[in-house]
Amino acid sequence: MRTLLTGEVSAGRESEPRYSTMSYFSRLATAEAFIELGEPEVKRRGLDRAREVCFGSDGAPWCQRFPERYGPEAARGLNFWHAAEHVHEFSKAL
């Protein structure tokens, strides 16, 4: 199962981000098929016309192909829980 979550982010009180108009697109598909199937959702939500776009993911290699196709100039980030997992594994190695 793969899921694309889209939403709008604006500044909230005290510089905390505020999320709105969130929607989900999920499919049980290979990475290649999901990237293709996601195109109508990307266009419906206007990601192809947005002034600024950010992609967050779990860091899997296939996740990088999605922004490469739909937002090559977009900022990218690793979600907190997966980042923490990598830091934890690194600290155990030390």
C-alpha cells in the first residue's frame, strides 16, 4: 500500500505550521505504477502549478522518484519517525 498525502501549510500562531485541505490518495501498487497513477491527483491538487512544494517521505529509494517526476525543484525531507529510527541505529553502532 502506498499513500500520497497532500495539503496546504501556512504559518499558525507562534510560527507553528497550520495544515489544511488535506487529502489522501492510496493504491495497492508497485512503486512504478503508483507514480503513474498519482499524476491525476497531483494535477487535481495543483502541485504542478504551486509556487512552493515540499515532499516528505520515509526515505525509501522509490519515494525519491515521485518528487523527481512531479516536483524536481521541491524541498524534500525525511519524516521524523524514520529519521529518528536511523539516528537510533547509528547510535547503537557507535
